[in-house]
Amino acid sequence: MDFSKQFAVIRKLKSLVKMTTSFRRQDSDKKQVTEDIAKKIQKSSYEKSHKEYADSFTPPYKTIAEQLQVSNEQIYQAAVFNLTTIALNRKAYAKEILQLLETAEEDKIRTPEQKAYTQSKIEQIKQIITDE
């Protein structure tokens, strides 16, 4: 194990100890961590570092899609732009993003400018989907 990994673990342990004030002795002026608690922190840190990543996750476009419901022009256009960028780079998400944008375009609160902008982005995504 190289030094950078060792120091990273030490820094992580230090931050855990700083955040967990309830683990400290209450009767001591020095307020040091007990030996048992330190062992538990080390054990949990070691286990977390060797855990596998979860198999399921929320795709990043789902959090951006919430911004399509906002009436603010700048936020809406940024959301449409970001979703289009994701769809163009990750073809696995393109069809779902296309449906989201089509639904957002049909929303009654959309201005003609927003609808035109969304329609242009929808056409870009459709072109990518048909090129497959």
C-alpha cells in the first residue's frame, strides 16, 4: 500500500472522529476517543473501503428532469440543454429523455420560445435515435 492511500485512510478516520463527538469520553478533559470506539471506527472504515458498488442507481437525467417543471426561462432551457447533451452522449437514455422533453413541450405553461427551443432539441435527439 502506498503512502497516499495510507494518509487518505488516516484523514478519513480523523474526519470521522471529528464528526462523531458522542464517541468521546465525557469525563476526560482531553476528550479522547476510547480504544474500543477507535477499533469500531477502523473496522467500519475498512469494510466500507472494500464494499462493492450498488448494482442499482438513479440515472443522472432523472434529477435534471425535475427542472422541466419550472416556469423560469433560464432554468428550463438549461434543463433541456443538459438533457439533450446526456441523450446525445448516452444513447441508452435517449428514448426516455425524448419522452420527457416531448411531455415538457406539451405543458401549458410553456412559452412559444420554450416550445421552439425544446422542439429543436427533440429533433436533434430523434436524429441520433434514427441513425442507430
